Amino acid sequence: MSQQSNDMAREEAAPAAAGMEQSTRRTQILRFLLRYRNSGVFSGLTLDPALEHGNGDEGSPAEFSRDLEALGPTFVKLGQMLSTRPDIVPPAYASALERMQENTTPVPFEQIREVLESELGVRISKVFSAFEETPLGCASFAQVHAARLRDGTPVAVKVQRPGVSQRLTSDLSMLRGIAMAADRLTKVGRSVHFGDWINEFSRALLAELDYIAEAENLERFGEHLAPYPELLVPRPVWDLTRRRVLTMDLVEGVRVDQVSGLRRTEEPMDPLATALLRGYLDQMFVHGEIHADPHPGNLRVTPDGRLAIFDLGMVANVPPRQRERLLKLLFAAVDGRGEQVADEMIALGTRLEDYDAPRFLREVGQLISRYSAHRTTMSEGRVVLELVRIATANCLRTPPELSLLGKTLLNLDTVCRTLSPELDAKQVVEGHLQHVMRARLRQSFSSPSLATELMELQTLTREGPRKLSEILSLMADNRLQVKVTGLEESHLMENLQKIANRIAAGLVTAALIVASTMMMRIPTSSTLFGYPTVALLMFLLGVALGAGIVVSALLGDRRVKSR
């Protein structure tokens, strides 16, 4: 009986402890937001006044990055994503976030063993002849161990840390609530829509926790980059890959930012940097996939002189039409055509209520002119990110893929400069864009594409005459009608209804005042202040209605302007 009581007490205490932990976590996040409320990132966000005491000091960009790291893995990833958004984060803070590292300590091996055996359904000794307990590397969500299969094949095993999924789900839920508040209370929130951005971030982050999807990315990238023998993507071992465990080829090498000067002298790195640029341009504009994080930590030079690519968990897919517009935008920027760059930006983005077209066109033209004049010091990635910042400043909301493209190009430029400082990356990009355009043309003339076009042409040929005959018949019978939908829910109908109400109320007011004036001349026994009672009441009612119309117009118009 006593044991049963203890179990019931523990069951009742568990939700309370979880609620207490969530409340503490929310307080930590709100204190962080409050400290940097005037940094330009969270400007205008009103928080709980009870939290304001003792937190009035503004932190520096470096402190902002450190405090974000201290909040845990979710916020490390958030900081890395924020560094790609110059429309949200000021330049100094974006630079600090770019240097953010995942400083994590290894999880005890017994916990890793438990996750691994739970996912694989067998003991480690059944599938691995050797398994290193000391990890090769640690990250926020996982750690990687070297192992050897039963047949002697060396592999790397990536195992998800215990409890990561639950903490991530809780953090994302709180971030959504804060983002919705920012969208309502801050000017930048109304322009950027933090809620939509957090939803995109959540989908990308949850996809990164699915190692089956990462294994598919490894296999697909390996196929797409096969024309470049200088690049190496480790192959997944499908029999030993699950949602929280990824087993792949073990590839040894040196980080690109740690290659010795002697090796650079003996072994030229230009072919590796050139192949990396060309391969990633193909991935982005031919295959429609953007690897969001090709930084030096995910690229290693192997002993046989190849460049290995790791960590393909966060890959964004770009639809064909958007891919075509991004390619046109980059072509126009490289060619120095500012007006076409602005046109493609407008086609990609969403114009908000306060969109300033003349200022946007002027600033884009000036940026592209500066880029054309200083190509040796200004990279394509920096230009794309600056375009995103200009668009947001002029109330043009851009898609997240544009920021990812800019960040990827910027990372590639950094890696290429690290590998080969003498390489002219801009010349490689400009030359390969022509190759990308030819590849896209060949793709458009592929058998499936031609078959689709022929089917559409067949449908048009078969149904065109009949539809034209129907239109001519309707016009001949005077029965042709054009229906415009959506007006009943639009601001136009709302404003027309307000105008009609004001006109009707004005007519009633005028009628009351005129009628009361005429009735003043009619003698009557019932008077008020020396005036006929009914006439005076009608006059006062008309004056009250007229004053109400004036006040409503002034306040209502001012409110619409503010909104």
C-alpha cells in the first residue's frame, strides 16, 4: 500500500516538475530578449515588467552570441540561421553569430550505447567488431564514433543525443509564442513575419533530427557530384541507419582551415576549390538543393587529395520556377544589370503595405554599381545578403531561399580563399553559370519535359477550337460574364461599406437638422428653454450624430494609416 502511494505521488509530481522547468526556461528566454531589446533584433518587444529589474544593461554582439550559446542546442542553431538573415540581425551581430561554435561535452558512452542498441535492435557486438567509446566529434544534437563492421570495413556512426528531440520540441513551442508576439508588437516583426520564419526553421531543424533523410541526402549528393572526382561524399550504410543512428563510410582528413602551408606548396588546392564551387552551383541551380552550411568544419582534405563533404542534415529544396528566378538574379548581378536584379527581387518577394519602390530601385542600382566597380573585394554572397537587407528596409519581404543562397555563396567564397588564396572565385562563378544555363536547357529538352509539353500542346489543339466557339457564342448571345472573386473579403469592400454608412448617416443628420429648423417656426404649448420640445430634441440628436461622424472619421482614418 505504501509503495502504491509513493508511485502515485511520483506520478502527480512529474507534471508539476515539468511545468516548473518550462516556466524557468521561459524566464531565461525572456530575460535574454529583454537584455537585447534595443539591439535592433528584438526592438519594440514588450516583455513582463517583473523581469525588468536588474537587466537594463545592453550586451555587445560577442555577449549576444555567448548568451545565445548558453541557452542550449536549439538556440545555437537559431543563431546560425540568424546569421544568414541581414534583414533581421544588424551586421555586427551577424558577424558574431557567424563565429558561433557548438561547444559541447561528450555524452557518457553508456547513454550512446543505449540509443544505438535501441535503434538497431541488437547489441553493438553483434554488428560491430570494434567500436570506439571516445567520440571523433561532438555537436549539439549528436556525436560521431569510429567503428569497424564485422567484415572489417571502417565506418563512422553518428548517434543522436538522448532527450534532444523533447527539448527541441519544447523550445520551438516557446519560440513560436514569442515570434507571434513579436509579429504583433514590433515593426520589424510586421515586415519580416517572425512566425513564418520560425515555422520554416522548425521544419528544417526537425528534419535534421531524421538521420534517414540525411542518409538520403548523402546518397543524392554523391550521385550529383559524381562528375567531380575531386569531391567525395561518404556513402551511408543503409542496414545500420535508423532515425536516430546514421552509419556511413569513415573518411579521414584535415579541416580545410587547418591544412599546413607545406602541403599547400607541394599539393595545389586550386582544383579542389574550383570543383567545390562548380559542384555547389550545379546543386543549387540544376538540381535545386542548397546545402545550408558548407563551412570549413564540414569540409576536409583527405590523404589522397580529395575534398570530403560532411553533415548534410540541413538541405533546402528550391522549386523549379524559383530556381530559375534565382539564377536570373545572379546572372544580372554578375553582369552589372541593376534594374533586372530589382525586377527579379520584386518577382521573388512580397510587397508589403509601405513598400517604397523608387527607394528600392535606387538602392539596388547603387549596390550593383558598387559591386561592378569593386569585384575583387565584394563577393556574390555578400551582394545577395545585402539585397535581402535592402528589400526588408523597403518593405519587400523576400523568400528564405534567397538568404540561404547568399549565405552558401559567402561560405563557399570563404572556403575557397582558405584553400587557395590566389584563385579567382568570381571568374569561376561567372564561367560556370554559363555551364549551368546549358545544363538547364538540356534538362528542359529531356524526354519527360518534352513529353509534358507535347501533352499540353495536344490538349490545347484538341480543346482550343471548342472553347473559342463557346466564347464567341456567349458574346453573340450577350451572355458573356466576368466574375471577380475575393472582393467580398477585401479591404476595398470594407472601405466602400464605411463610405456608404457615413453618407447615409450624414443624410440622416442633415434631415434631422433641417426638419428641426422648420419645426422651430410652428407654435406649440410644449417648450424647452423657450424652444419647441420636439424640434429642440431633433436638433440636438442631429448635432450629436454629426459630431459622431466627424470623430469617427478622424479616429478611424488615423487608425488605418497607423496599421
